[in-house]
Amino acid sequence: MLIGLLSDTHNNAAATRAALAIFRREGVTRLLHCGDITGGEIVLLFAGWEVTFALGNMDRAVAELEAAASQIGCAPPRPAISLVMDGYPIAVLHGHDGLERAIQSGAYRYVIHGHTHLRRDERLGGTRVINPGALGGTRRQGRSVAVLDTAADQLRFIPVPEEA
């Protein structure tokens, strides 16, 4: 299964649209967003996608985000999400709270997070910890998303053009 990973959009609609175009081109249909969406207008860009949203520390307009999620027919953003995809337990969270606990629990094959705005692909015991990087906000690296192939246990970071 191909899963598109993105985080820290920080209301950057152009970069979010560019990321969605990348995912379409890559044949991805399932997305995990690791928080710092920031506004409901960004959520609306995900209409037609199967997407799970985590809440980040900058997602202060929770009611707005929940209303937008409802409008596009997806679950409301939550601080931490546990799900099973392709038979693998996955934790999705922003990373400002509960990240180490999720990693150390040993309960997840994948822990997907954002918050640091830095790409990460690290194996800690039986858990693979992934941060796709940031699409908006202050960045110490270029914009990026990631595609996780759970069947092959392969991850690819994909740059998102700066002019997006």
C-alpha cells in the first residue's frame, strides 16, 4: 500500500496543492497529515482524498478544522491517532506531545510525526519513525512530502518546489 505523508502545512495552500499533485502523480490515494494544518481552508483542499489528520500545536481553530473535515467527509483531526493499514499498526501524531511514548511503547510498526520541520527516517527497535518534513512555516530544509510503501517497507522523500 502506498501512503502519502505530509505535515506542517501552516496554511500554505500553494505548497499543499503541489503536494497533492505529487501524490496523484505517484498513484497515492491514502494520506496521513501530521498536524499544523492551521486553517479549515487547507482541510478543504483534501476533498476527494482518503485522509487522516492529526492536530498540531498550531491547530488552535479546532472547531473550524472539525467543520471543514466534516464538510469533506473525513474524521475530525485528533491529537494522536492509532490505526492499522495494510496489516501494520501506525501512530499518527504531530510530535509536540506523546511522540516518545508512542515510539517507546513498541506497539507500532510506524510512528509518523511532524513538528520539527525536519525529515526523519529512523528505526528504533521494531519501530520505524518517520517525519515527512514541512510544507509551510519556518523551514530548515526544503519543502517535502514522503511516500511510504508498506508492502516493501520503503520510504521516499519527495521535494516540493519552493515556488509552490
